[in-house]
Amino acid sequence: MIPQDVELIGTIRTHNPEVRAVIKEHIERVATNIAASTGAVAAVSYGFGVPVNVNAPKLVEQMLPTLERVAGLAAVRQQSPVMGYEDFAYFQQQIPGMFVFLGARSPATPRNKAAPNHSPYFVIDEAALRMGVRTLASLALDFLYQGR
């Protein structure tokens, strides 16, 4: 038995805007060809959500010494891309930007016992707020000073 209509809904996330476009094209081509092979027609609608966060490499290189000075060399690491998304990416489409993560788990809480950030059980270590303010203020001041 073959149904009259088929609906497929999903989420696609990529680390690269070009890959995002290729995947969209590939989905449309595969759906169209599968439908055509059975004499059917495919209608593909595709909504783009928040764009990919892409840090500006030159800006990261420029500001890395500030992060290391403020947070300490051991506390700063460049992370592999993650599949989460933030609307900060809209700013990065307009000007070079740098998205940073701020650790907010209490040192007394084991990593495997800490609630995720977007959880009703999340508890922030308030010392992280001071570090966040110092970090952002230092990044802004150093960036402006370097631009002289």
C-alpha cells in the first residue's frame, strides 16, 4: 500500500553556510527524483533558521592574548564547532565577530552532575559573572586600543 501523501519534517544543522546550501539542493534533488520514479511529484519547502556562527579567524587571533591574560592560559581553549546555534550569528553576518563560551559550572559540581545551561535545574556559579564582565570589558578595551 502506498499513501497518497508523504510528509517529512526535520532539522538540518551544519558548521558551514556553503554546506548548508549543498544539503538543501541535495534534499530537493533526492525528493524530486524519488517522487518522479513512482510517477509522483515532490514539493519541498525549506525554512532556514538561525545562520551558522562563524568566528572571524583574524579577530580570534588578535583577541586570543586578551582572553589568555584575563582568564589564564589554562582556562582558554579553542573548541571544535558545536551544533548549537545562537542568534549572535546574525551580527556575524554583518561584521567580523567572535563567539566565546564562559564556563559557569561551580568547581564544586562534578562535570557529569551539572545540569545543562538550558535546563530548569541549571545553577550558575556567580563568580563566572565577574569573569564574564572582566573578559568582555577587556576584549572591548584591547580591541579599541589596537585600532588606534
